[in-house]
Amino acid sequence: MTNFYTQENRIVLQDPEPFARLSELGDSSVNITTRLWVKAVDYWDVYFDTHGSRLRTI
């Protein structure tokens, strides 16, 4: 999953390294935590891009 974000979003910083982890197995959900680092000026663009791409991936 982190490969997906870093390849699709060139403005995601590589240091510190992005990650995605299974954070919880709920009763009817699988919760995944992702951490991506970007410059402050790029935050909202990446925020909306990653949320949209996660919904399309599911």
C-alpha cells in the first residue's frame, strides 16, 4: 500500500518513510493506519487524493 502512495504521489516525502499498518480487526471492519509525510503546502492535495484513491481501491 505504501508503494501505491509513493508511486502515485510524487510529492509524498520519502524521509521519514511512509507506512501502512493493520491497526485493528473490528467486529465488521479491518482498520488500517497510514502515515504519509508531505510539505505543508502540499498537505490538502495529498489528503484528498489519498482518501479518494483509498475509496476507489476498496
